[in-house]
Amino acid sequence: MNSWLYTEKVKEHFMNPKNIMFNEKDFEYDAMGKTGNIKCGDEMIFYLKIDPDTLTITDCRWKTFGCASAIASTSVLSEMIKGMTLDAASNISNVDIIDELGGLPDNKVHCSVLGDKALQEAINNYYRGHGMFEKVRDTKSRIVCECLNVSEEEIEHAALEGARNYYQLQEMTKVGTSCGKCSEDAKERLAFYQDKHFGIKMGRPDERPPLAK
Ligand code: FES
């Protein structure tokens, strides 16, 4: 979606967000997960109530210091996950969230990742707290470029911020600008995150046209 127009569903969820946490004392939860950093201007916290017999999410709340797109994305996500098992909720991607919203402007796709990540942290929190360590999905980021200390997470962030080819990725992260041995790995990671977050096969990363300014 290449315009700045928001769908009616995005507007509805932004104006009337569902399942917001107003007061932690009013909601008994079984797991909590947090992502982002308030110092960077975006933070998301997800709270889950879970049926221990079926490992199903029975209720949830969330709160954020994020933008309109982050609010709408997390609001719709909070409706999607009720009644789902933890494993099914883990499999929801931000492409699913954007589909449910009827689309998001490309430049706002990165905002839909906040709720998704906080939810995974909350699910991991439950699994860890109940000794189900084999079910925890690792959210730690691997270093792709040893010379410049560039992680997978930074490449993902650059993809979300609009890096459409390897040269743009290098401009944004400096990956591969020293010995260059990480370049194939970095290109593959860029392709992976573009496909993951934008839901389309875009060809090899260094053949992709740059985004229109
Ligand atoms: S490992 Fe990336 S430039 Fe050397």
C-alpha cells in the first residue's frame, strides 16, 4: 500500500482501540511481555490471561507509547488472539495483522511489528514461567556483520524503514562495508525480512528498484 491513506478499519481501531490496559490492578494476567524502549519513543506491553488446561488465550490487554498505526495494529491483534492457543498466536505475523486492517501505508508497516513482538515476549514469559522452555521462541538477534557489529534485528529494522536493496541497506547500517564476507548473508536477510513484512516476493535484494522519495 503506497499511499498515506488509512483504511476505515485502521481509523476505527485508532479512534476506539480495543482491550487497552488502563490500570494493572483491574486486570489479573498470567503473562506479560514488553518490547521497544520508551527512550526511543515507542514501547509496547502485552498482558495475557491464559487457560492453563488448553493453553488458550482467554483475554488480553495492552498499552503502548506508539503512533496511530501501532495502536490500530495492536488493537486488531488483541481481538484476533482471543480464543487462540499460544502456539497459534505465536504464528500470527505482521502481514496477517495488516491484512486484517485492510492494509497500512508502506512507511507505517514497521509500526505493526511492535504488538507482534510484545505478544511473543508475553507468550515466552508464560512458557518460561511454567517450565516449557522448549516452546520459547528465541527473540535474540544474531550478529550478521562481525566487522561493523550489525545484527539481524538492525537489518530487519532497515527493511521496515524502507531499505529496498543492498546499497540502501549499507547506507542505513554500514553492513558489509569492511571485509565484505557477510554480504551474501546480509542480502539474504534483507530479502527474508522484506518478504516477511511486506508479504511479497521481491526478487534479489540488489536488483530491486529503490523506493520513490
Ligand atoms: S563481516 Fe561484514 S564487513 Fe566484515
